[in-house]
Amino acid sequence: MGAAWIPLALSLKVALWATAINLVLGVAVAFGLSRWRSPARDVVDAVLTLPLVLPPTVLGYYLLVLLGRRGRVGAWLHELGVDLVFTWQGAVIAATLVAFPLVHKAARAAFEAVDPQLESAARVLGLREAAVFFRVSLPLAARGITAGVLLAFARALGEFGATLMIAGNLPGRTQTLSVAIYTAVQAGDDRSAALMVAVTSVTCVAVLLLAGRLAPDPVRRMRP
Amino acid sequence: MQLRSLLALCLLAGPGLASAADLTVSAASSLTDAFRAVGTAYETTHPGTHVVLNVAASDVLLRQIANGAPADVFASADQTAMDKAVAAGAIDVATRRDFASNRLVLIVPKDASVHVGSTADLRQPAVKRVAYGDPASVPVGRYTQAALQQQGLWEAVSAKGVLAQNVRQSLDYVARGEVDAGFVFATDATVMKDRVNVVATVPTPRPIRYPIAVVAGTAHAADAASFSAFVQSADGRRILASFGFQAP
């Protein structure tokens, strides 16, 4: 039984970090884009949505070439003593990248649905831009953002392809639940695989139930 | 209208389903290049037969066959995988033969920053990561584990281990410089000799011999036996030797 908890704990750690990063990054970028008026906006939006449609192996390859010891960024980081390949931080980067569009898309739609008149009213009442964002725009968009964040968490928890390529398969260090299941099946260890599959399924159901409790209407409507 | 015909073309083009004359050969990853050449040579002497090569770690192939994958021939990189196939009733035991042998080598990236000249050097603190196949499913990993256990180095090296899904992944990790050293077969190191250096041949407690067998219950038993015979023939041996494999 113990064998399943280590990969589960690691998967949760990776998914929580990826979700936290995406919450800040996704919301910031979505807010920026929703207020940006430029023909280049659609192009930027398309590039940011790419991780949703590209195969994870393609993303993993990009990351490996970029962040590997001989990659452009990786060689520079290596000089500084930072290695990302075969580390759990590498797994966080992979999970963040694949889940980013889910937060970004949901948050952007939520910000665009905010009535501009409410924001204008806040300004007229003397609020500064930062206060308008935190006290008007963000609370009004919170429902949509929450829905996106929960989906991103689930996606990060299940990330496999890009993670395997950049973080490798190091038991106890980078072997997340998905990778551990893959390894167990390859080794013909059906007992461990079945146990971990059950743990994953139960965890995902728990996350969905929690999502239904926490998130207001938009997510509730997604429940069966 | 053009769009519709393009769509139809996309749906119909490309390789179709396996036809009657397809011979599916499930071969260990280390045989990738050699068996591609063997397959081509076999096709020229047996017109009408198309050799379909399926490569992966030996245990992965075994799992596929044991679960009913339509393979006709199974060639593994060690006896353990073939023994498992026998236990699972996946192969025709009477057709089992050793057809090649190989050596285990320690390799390092060409421009390695850490000096590794022998397996004992892997104990140095400067050596952070060592790649080898997962001993649970990859033969080269089992050979590595047995060899290092014999030398009393397994504890020290496995603490730095990066488990690969097959031998070619270990090779790739070393070639990219993501690990400081790795264990592969001598024949694999040759494939990327411009990117990796062989620093030592590692003696293994059991000799590295490759067995081949016809899959039990295959619909192409005669063709499969004929392919297996070709691999062991003088022509087959010559092709294998050109990729560095030795006689069994």
C-alpha cells in the first residue's frame, strides 16, 4: 500500500504548485489580454492556447531541448547551479505549461463578461486602477476563474507525456502517479497498477465533488 | 467539393490494417537497426511477405504478446524475458533458439565534464546521474544490476539511477548530456558513436544472449519459422555482425 502513497503525494505536490503558478500567471495574462486592443492579440492568444492542442510529447521535446543541460536556457541555468531535467521542479514546469490554457481561457472569458460600466463607476467613485481590479473586476470574474483553476488542477494531476520526457522516471523523486502506473504496467506488476489506478480514480472523483461544493454555478452545471 | 475529396483522401490514405502477408516481428529495442536490415533482406528473398517490426523493451513486448497482441516472432534481449514468455505460454517452446550475443558497456557523453573511466568511478560525488534500463522490465537494466551487484557497486549507483524505458532511451540521455554516464549494449553505443564514448566493457555474471521464438498460436507459423531460420542463417548472421552482434 505504501508504494502508492509516494507517487500520489508527489503528484499532489506537483499539481498544487502548477495550479498556484497558473492562478497568478493565467489570471494576470487573461486580464491583460482582455483589456488589450491590438490586432496581435489573436496571435498571442493562439500561441498561449497551443499547449491545449499540441501533443504532450511535442511540449516535452520543446522543454527538453530548451531546458536540458545543452539547451539555450538550460545551459545558462546549469551555470547558476540549477538543473531542471530529472527534478520535480521540472515536472511542475511541464504540468504548468499543459494546464495554463485552461486557466487562461476561463479567466479571459470571465473578465470579458464583467460589465465595463461597473468598473467605470468604481473609477468615478475615486478608486485607483489596482483597487478597481481587486475589488470589482476580480470578484466578478471569480466564478469563471475558479472553474478554470479546478480543471487545470485535474489536468496537472494527470499529466504524463511531457512530464516523462523532462522529469524522467526516478522512483520517489520524479515518479508521479501517472508515470508510476505506466512503469508498473510495463513491468507486469498488475497489483500495484490496479491499486494506483484506484487511488487516482478516487482522488479525481474527490476533486470533482469538492469542485462542485466550492465553485458556484458555472462548475455546478458541469457536474453530471 | 475539393475539400470533400481531400477529406476522403485523408481517411483512405496511409498504411491500412495488417494484411495476410504481414509478418509481425516483436524485437528488443537494441535490435532496432539490425532487424530493420534483416527484415529488408528477408523481404527480397521472400517476395510477398512484408515484415512489420515492433520494437520496445523485451518485457513490454512480452506483455503485449501474453495479452494477445498479433505478433508472429518474438526476439528478446535476455533469457529472463523469454523465460517469462514460456511461463505465460506465449511462445512455441520448441522453436526457441539463441541467435546472437552482445556486450554491456559503460558510456559517457562526448564532452563530459566529469571523468569516468570505470564503473568504480561512478561512486564519485561529482557523478550525479547514471542512466540504465528499469531492471523490472528492461533486459539491459537487469544485466547492469547483476554486474554492479557482483562488483559491490549497486547500492551506490542505484542511488543515482535514472530508469529508462528501453536501452535506446538510456543512450539518448547520455548523448544529450543529461546524465553523466549510462549502461547500454555495445551495439547501441555504435549507433551514436559521434556523441558518446565507450569507457569500459562491463563483465556480466550471465552471458548476454538473445533468444528468438515463434509466438504460440500464430496464424503465420510457417512464415515465422522461416524468418527465425533466416536470422540464424549465414546471411542473417552476416547482417547482425555488421551491426556489431556476435555469434551466440
